[in-house]
Amino acid sequence: MDMILAAEDVERSYTIGKTTLDVLKGVSMQVHAGETLSIMGESGSGKSTLLHVLGGLDNPKEGSVHFNGQSVYRMSTARRARFRAENVGFVFQSFHLLPELDIVENVALPAMAQRSKGDAKARAEELLQEVGLGERVGHRPQELSGGEQQRVAIVRALMNEPDIIFCDEPTGNLDSRTGEKVLHYLFQLVEARRHSLVLVTHSKEVASRCSRQLILKDGLLV
């Protein structure tokens, strides 16, 4: 498989008052086209920080991240924003849906700048159909269950047909049965479209669904 994303010797630390906390201590890893990869670790191990660095959201202190041979953190601010909009999708533990918009508008939002409004909404409705929410298209997020909201968040992440989907504990706020349903749709969508998936979790059961597993411990991959 072709490598599309590579991190090399990534370090990230935070200063709180007079204390410096080293979160990532030299992480190197690769993501290949079409693979599903889990990064497992306990709370506080640096999983979310690593995901943010890989996705262009958080500058590393040291090291580099390359996407298709291009250095993400040497891109201009505008180019990096375009990279995030066009090449990656994010799914977080909290759904981050806009309450004033219905779910079609929430899903279509990332594509509004790239497609006509009609085309974007048509694709949003098609994606919602694929995760069993076709009958809820006129509803707003607060009218949906937590599992339904996370399914909306998943298809929003796929809206621009990105190369990589980054998921940060996507079932962390859900009970096991609901979480299983969300994972079913997530893996079905990414595998059918051959997106790469990088999923961080503290759950061995969730991690085992991916084709490759890594463990982050004390700021290092082990």
C-alpha cells in the first residue's frame, strides 16, 4: 500500500504555569492508503494530541508530518487550512453539531465553499441515507439520540471525500450497544470508499476492529 501520511520524531509539550509537560516524546509512524489504524492508550497518554498533530491542528514542538510528500507544518496558514478541508475529516468524542442547523445542513457545511448549495445538500442526504438517517433529514441535532448525532458527525467528516478520517474516541460518549452500531457504519463507509482511518481509543475491542494497532504509552509508540 502507498504511504500517504508520515510523522517523524514528533515531540509536543505544554507549559502550565512553571511546569512543562512532555506529551509526545519522539513519535514516528506511517499511514497507508486505505488502511484502518488504531492508536490505543490510557487517558493522558497523548493520543488526542498525536491525532491533532497528524491532522494539521496542532504544531509539533519538534519533528515533522508529511502528507503525500509535502510537509504539513511548512505549508502556509491558508494552504494548511485547505489541506484540512480537502484531505482530512475529523470525528470527535463530542459531536460538535450546530444546533441552529438541521442535520442535512450540518453535514453539507464543509462542502458549501466547494460545491453549489444544491449539490452539497444532495450529497449530504445521500450520506445520511447510508447511515440509516434518511427519515431524519429535517431534524435538528437536539432531536436526535447521541448515537444518531455521532452518525451525523461521521458523514460530515466524509462529506469532502477526504483521504484520511481521524476519529478521537468516537464511541466514548455512547453505551456499548449504540457504540457498536456507530462503529458498524463508520467501518462500512471508510472501507467501501477506501478512505484511510486513524482511530484513537482506550478500548481493546474497538482497536481490534482496525487492520493495524499501535499503542501509545508515556508519549511513545510501543
